[in-house]
Amino acid sequence: MSKAEILAELPKLSAQDRSDILSRLWQLEEASAPSPQEQELLREEQAAYEKNPDAGAPWSEVEARLRRRS
């Protein structure tokens, strides 16, 4: 079943069925959350950015450099 087909069927479901689906979707999102190690790395990177926000480059510049390499 395609995404479009699924989305088309949602309004036809009962409120309880939609609630069950929403609950399951949140479970899947929580299960795919960053691991504790990834969360720590994200905190470290955020702290480094806050300390020196000009140290990095905008994504557009990084992407341009990568494209020139290939």
C-alpha cells in the first residue's frame, strides 16, 4: 500500500482506530530516538556551537565543497 493510499484511508477510520494508529506511530518514533551515546554527542556539539557559532560553515558551503570533490 502506498503512502497516498494510506493517507486516503485515514479519514475513513473511526476515531479509535486513528488514535491507535497515532499511538503506534509515536511508539515507532520513540524507538528510533537517538541512543544515550548519540544524545551525549549532540549535547557536546550543541555546546561547542554555542561557545563559537562562527566556527562552522553553512550547509550550502559544505555541500558545494562536497560536490566539487566528486
